[in-house]
Amino acid sequence: KQQRIPFEPFPKSKATMPSSAEAKTQISSPMRASKISGKMLKLTAEQRKQIEEDLETLRDGMDGETMFLKSNKGYTYDDVILLPGSIDFGVDEVDLNTNLTRNLKLKIPLVSSPMDTVTEHRMAIAMALQGGIGIIHYNNSIEEQAREVERVKRFKNGFIIDPKCLGPNDKIHDVDLIKASYGFTGVPITETGKLHSKLLGIVSANDVDFVEDRQTCLKDVMNPVSQLVIAYEEDNKSLEEFNKLLIESKKGKLHICNKKGELVALMSRKDLLKHRDFPNASKDSNKQLLVGATIGTRPNDKKRVAALVQAGVDLVVIDSSQGDSKYQIDMIHWIKDNYPTLDVVGGNIVTRRQAAHLIQAGVDGLRVGMGVGSICTTQEVCAVGRPQATAVYNVSQYASKFGVPVWADGGVANTGHITKALAVGASMVMMGSMLAGTEEAPGSYEFIDGVRVKKYRGMGSIEAMTKGSSIRYFAGKKKIRVAQGVAGTVMDKGSIQHYLPYLVLGVRHGLQDLGQQSLPKLAFSRKTGALRFEERTHAAQKEGGVHDLHSYKKQLFG
């Protein structure tokens, strides 16, 4: 029989097993060794002076000018890495206030892309409540786009100065139509069915939800005026006083009337709750949410501008795949002549020369990016464009001389890309694919291979151009349309209410690691060369992501 020899994984020899006392002496750190010996490591005066002198000139990496202007290379966001700075503040102290245009400011530097699978009124409302803004697409009729803007402007008001009203002989069916168009059912009933008419009562969802006959007259189901809470405009109360009155009444609506009993405005309890839950919401002077909309450069778009202004739009974005054109410059001149207080964002562009032409025309902001979106094929089809990091740096470096903010449009897939876009000079970062899978994006969910997805398409795709966006690519009357985009799907990302705070916190962490407490300080560091960049090789890009795992689960936030 084979003799069994007991296996000892570790030798029991005391010579190879140091005691606890001996282990404490086997320390490689000079600091720890000197501490054990009773002496702390101290720098000499000469060494301290040397470090102070080194800190004046010690710079790793490259400054922005060397990286993007002198290298004669085109860099994407993935090609670039930012070097960390020194932190002396908490992540909650990072200030993301930014310039949307020359005249408008926002709490966060995020804007949703004007695409028909990204931004309609639900997305624009969600973005504005969080402190950003949504830009309504124009792949629809003038009336449809203006209606989308109206829905955003009506959503949250201090005073609802133009509430939808109905008359006593109107039907419950008319309330259903208002709910389908605007999303609310609290409708004041006046003698003429219009504002500035004698208030008779109000109809809410509780009054009509269980009435089977939708042709029932509203006078038979409304709450009469005697049961309503009414305040009078002649009392000259402030907004805060009216708010207090509404809270004390414990009612859903406060009706503002004149002494004749005529309705002049309305206040909603839901608006108070939303103001409490979204203190950073982007609002105008009337406490209405900010919203933008896109237009083209055709003569008919002048009618579109007029309708959008009537609907209350805060800015227009001229939408073109190549913004340095006679048609766009003529449109800018026309808007500034006819609507001098309306802010105009021009684009898309990628060079300083293009920027100079549009700034000379009078734009209040510039949209940068050409062929870099995840569903855009302009560079592939037309051989024209520029890598996004280089494009944003060059344009913003020139535009900043004239106080014109830059929007980085495209090439963004994660919070790191957003931080890089801000670092190279963008004031705003426009997102398409990152928001297309959210609940607030237009369209419905479907399942593909067990994954919940939403449709997402480029405005240069044949599918989108068939609906009307071909004018963006100067292809309106052509019998054959050349696609500059594709259609696809993106994964479900849940609600903007949860997703956008994750993005904002990621950007805050990025600025904290850079040692930059605000976007103005970030811009100053970039201009002085304190902000440092390095080029990443393909191996470095691989190293910077998840690697060397058999499998992993990626959870964005929780």
C-alpha cells in the first residue's frame, strides 16, 4: 500500500513565521518606519521651498490650446482624458448654473434634442422641471408644434392667465377633448365659455369620471360658484399671499375674479406642490416653464415663428445639418428685425469661420456638431464634419470672445462625455439617444429579445424625412432622398424624474475631481491653461472601461 504523507500547506518552522512584534518592524514605508523609531519625517526648509517653486510650473499633460489647436488632429470625447485637480469642496457645493443663450440662464447645462422620437411636450416639461430645457421638434405641422409649446407653457404657472374655459351648455365630451389636448380636467365654467366672463362654477374629474352620457350639459354636473374659493384682483395681493390663501382653503383651485364676478385668472394647488418638489425648475418671469422650438430656413418657416411666438416660445433653434448658409443667415436677420427680443440659436456648425458668420448675423447661441450623433451618418455619406471634442473647443474658444454660448450637440453617451463637453467649452450639452429610452420620450415601448426598448431615429433617416424633416438636409423637393441617418431602438431608461438627477450628480462628481467648483471657474482654468488634457491610446480607452471580467452587471444608479 502507498504510504500517506500528511500535507502541510504552510511550514511550522518558527524561523519562517514572524511574530507579531517582528512583523511590525518589517515595514517598507519610510513614514511608518520613522514613526516607530520615534521620529516623524520632516521636510527641510530647502525642500519646502523647492516644492513651492515646483508648484508654480509643475504641469502634467497639455493645455487646451496645445491639445486642440496646435496638434492638427481631430479628437472625439473618447480620445481625450482630463487630469484631476485639487479638491477643497464637497460634491453638493458644485454649481452647474450656466448660460443657455446670451439672455437666458439655467440651473443645469442639459437640453433635450429636437427629434421626433425625443422631445415633445412631456419631455420638455420634465427637462424644465429639473432645471434644463427641451426643444420641440418641427417634424410636424405649424399648428401641432405651436400646440406642443402651449402645453409646456400652461403646465406650471404662478397665475394661469389664460385658462381653458367652457360654457354651461357645453358637454362633458368637450372636457374630454381638453383633457386629451392639455392633460387636465379642471375647467372653469363661465357665461360665454371664455375668460373675462362671469364665473358660474367649475368642472373637475370627480364630477365627470363616472357619467356615462358624455353629452350631458356641464351646468348639470358642475360645482356652483357658491362652493368655490374666490379672490379678487382689486385686493392687489402678491403671489405669495394668493398661495397662502389657496393653501388655507384646502381646495384644488383658487379663482381670481374682478368685482363684477368675471374670471380673470386661476391658480392651481398642483402648481404649488410642483414648485415645492422642483425648486430648480427653469421658469420665465410669469412662472411658466421655459421651452424652445426648432424652425427651418424656408419662407414658410416665418409663419411657424409667428405661431411659436404667439404660443409663448422662449427661444427658437434654427435646425440645419450645415448651418453656415445664406438661407440661415437671412432667417436670422428676419427674426431679429421682426422679433428683436426672441433669442435665436444657430447651427449646426463645427468651425470658427462658420461661427464668425453666424455671430455676425446676430445669433444668441451656437449649436455645434456635424455627423457625430449615434444615428447620424452625415460624415459617412457626405464626407463632411469634425470630431466633436475638437469642434466644440475651437468654436467655443472663438465664440467666448463675443459672449455667445455653445451647445455641444451629439457624441454624448455617458456622464463622462457630458463633463468633457463642458471642459472643452460647451455651456449646454444636447442629448438625444441618452433620453430617447425614457418614459417621457414620444412613442411606446416594445420588447425585442426580451429587452424593453423604444424606437429612436435620426432626423436624416428616410423614415423621418418622409414625414417632413428633409428640409433640414436641403432635400425637400428631390425625388430621391439621400439618407444622413438611421432608425433603431434604445433601451428603457425609466423616468426623467430619476434619470436626470443621476446625470447631474455624475457631472458634479466629474467637476469635483477636476477641482472646479463651477462652470465659470472651469472656463477660467481652461483659458489660463490650469485645466490639463491628455490624448488616450486605444489601449488606454480599453483600460478606462470595464475589462478582464467573465461577466458583469452594469447598474447606472440606485
